[in-house]
Amino acid sequence: MEPTVGPTSLNLLLPTSFSFPSSLYKYITTTHSLSLHFSFLFANPFLSTMEHFNNDDLEYVVDEYYDVPDFAVEDTSSDIVPELTSDVDSDFEDEFPTSNAKTDTTASEARNGKDIQGIPWERLNYSRDKYRETRLKQYKNYQNFSRSRHDLRKECLEVQKGETFYDFFFNTRLVKSTIVHFQLRNLLWATSKHDVYFMQNYSVMHWSALLRRGKEVLNVAKPIIPTLKRPGFLAQPVSRVQISTMTVKENLMVAGGFQGELICKNLKHPGVLFCGKITTDDNAITNAVDVYSNPAGSLRVITANNDFQVRVFDAENFASLGCFKYDWSVNNTSVSPDGKLLAVLGDSTECLIADANTGKITGSLKGHLDYSFSSAWHPDGQILATGNQDKTCRLWDIRNLSQSMAVLKGRMGAIRALRFTSDGRFLAMAEPADFVHIFDSHSGYEQGQEIDLFGEIAGISFSPDTEALFVGIADRTYGSLLEFNRKRHYNYLDSF
């Protein structure tokens, strides 16, 4: 995984011996910068400009990088008028105003022609299609290996696009995701079709899709003191944590930070169950976290770090149960549904399969051309999806690892996030910006839906019941949370 600093913050987080790679500097400071004024973009189609990422004093390691298309058409801040929340029964005491009709977009409005993100294309001098065309031409996908991708195209499935598996339902700009590293995008999780958790500045937020209200669940700018205290327990206070990754499962919100922090909060109890730095390495980023049950049914927390290690903790007392070291930085790890196998992905073209109990490598997956950053297991445990900076997702049959069973291709960039529905029917695949793809497993992944947006994608998540898909967009003006609902075909009712 690349070093974690932008061109204007070289001395912010890194040791003095750090050497900033010219390739990354060029990538961040040229055409991939997404803080674009439309007028400037179309007057200078091969240039782009960066705006200061004004984000409530969060020390972004790419602080002038991810502020995605800054559609500088109007100052919409006056549209968001704080309101006092009414007394409605909820699991949360909502501290943020309810949605504002001026900035939200409903399914009905979208059917009547309103842009689902609220972008006023009718007031611009160019169309949405023209901007999409320019974006596709200008976008520079980041890659660590500059090798030909020509033969890769021949491997990719010919996917029949145009299907609609999930319909747009609602978009709110009242809350918005934020990103602190351009390669890490697991920053949004849905625990039900009404409950979504995501990172916004120094806060972990909860959004109620039912009440359309937001609430701060955890503030990581303030000093955090763990509530779990036991003899020999190594938990320690942390503060000003830059959240790099998170997950919410089994009533546990687990987040990782840029200085090797790990934070765990039980959503049903006040305070923070555990927090501390799990590594002191200079390059200690916690790249991925996951919560799973081992074969005996015990709950575990697993982390992947830039220091080449994967760590396993008991979710009840956070005792260390294992530390597995590999030959390269581990960018992502996920555990099979039965708790027996571990997918290990990172700064290598190979992906590994390991024993989840011992960390011992049992298989190697070869085929990707660059570094990998995302993975997802099919609920049946037989299929593993891996996402790579070569713009593809590969599907592997665990019973035959000699080659991938299918290759799915993105439109613009690396595959940064992957999610299966709990019934295994659909696979969602997110690029860094603009595109989320949904594939139907029943068609052999040959039928797909393409969700076309504008902006950096902070995370994607299906609800556990498969009825909703949420997409977090990071942008100063049009950053938002989009909700899509599963399209159902009720043929009997439709006959009336």
C-alpha cells in the first residue's frame, strides 16, 4: 500500500527519513485530482485544479486530494437549515437535523427528471453526458505496476449491462462520507435497511434511513479511554484518530487508524470497549478490520496492517490470539463464512489463502497484475472475489485455485470495494469514483447493472436482508449517502 501523505502535508505524519515517491506525487497533483470546477475543466480539458479540503480541521493525509468534483455552480450551504428534531421514538438520540427537502432527492423526483445527486445540470453550459465523456478521458487510474493490460481484456466476461436489480430510492446530502486514503474505501456499513454507519471527519456516524436523521456514534478527535479494564490488558487511550477502515457487525463497531490504532465499541453500551495501538511500526496503518465467528462460534476481530502482519483478537476481552506475518503489506483480509479460511491480499500480484487459526498459507491465487485492496466471500464459502488496481475483480473457486473462474472489469479505476448480498444472488463492485457495478450470480455474473455517479466512493454496503444498497459519496458540495432498493417483481399484483 502506498505511503499516506499528500503533496501539501509531507511533514504531517511521516518520519523525516520518508522518501515521497515521484509517481504518487505526480498522480495526486495532476489529472486525477477531482476538485474540479466545471467551468475550469471545460476551458482547459487536459488540466485540473485542486481546492483546499476544508473539513473541520481533520488532518487529511491527502488533504487537498479527495474533494471530488467540486461543482462550483452555486453556494448550496444556505439550503441546509438546521432544524430541531421532534420527539420520535428511536434507538438513538438524534443530534443532527432531519433531512432537508431542498438538498435531498427522492425516487419520485428522480423519475421526474431530477438528478439523483441533486446536480443542476440544466443550469450548466454542458450536459451530464458531456461531463461523463470528459471524465472517462481524463481519469487516471493509479497503478503500482505499469505493465500492459491488453491481454487482460480478453479474459474479462462480456457482461450484459442495462439490468436493474436495485432502484434508486433516496439521497441525502445532510450527511456525507469522508476519505483519508485514496486506496482504502471500506468506510460504510449497513446493519439493516434502516441503519447505516460511516466515517465523517473525526466521527463515526449513524444514519437512520427510516427517520432520515443522523447521529454521531463516536467522536475520535477527543481522547478515548477504554472501559474494559483487566489485569494485563494492554488497552490504552487514543485521540485524534484518522479512521482508515471500519466495519460494523454483531453489534460491534470496529475501526482502524493511520497510526496503527484499533477501536472497538459495543453499540448497545456506552463508552468504548477497547482502544489502543496494536503496532508501533513507523508504517503502521490499519488497512482493514473484520469481525467473524470461528468454527466454535466464538467472536473474533481480525486486522490487516501495513507492517506485513495480520492480527486476531478475542472480541470479548481483546486478548491477542495470533499474529501472522507475510512478505508484504497486507491491504485487506477477510474470513470465509465457516471461519476456517483467511484471504490475504496486499502489495503483491498474488493473493493468498491461509488457515484462519494458524495463518499458515494453504493456497496462492495468481492472475492479477497489480496490488489488491478488496475481497468478499460468497455466503456458500466456495467463491472468493478479489479486487485489484488492474481494474478487475477475479472470482475464485476455492476447490480449484489453479486459475480464476471469471474476471469482471471496471470502467475507470481500481476495484476498491466488494460486497455479496447475504443470499449470494448479487455481487457489488465499487471503483474509486463514479461507478458501482452489480452482477447477478445466477447468470454466471454475465448480467449486470451499472450505477453511474459523480464523486469518490467511500464505501458500499448491502443491508443484511438484501433489500437495500447504500453508497457513500465524498465531496464538499455533493457528498451524500445514496440508497437503492432491491427491485422485486410481483407478477400477481402487477396483473391488476
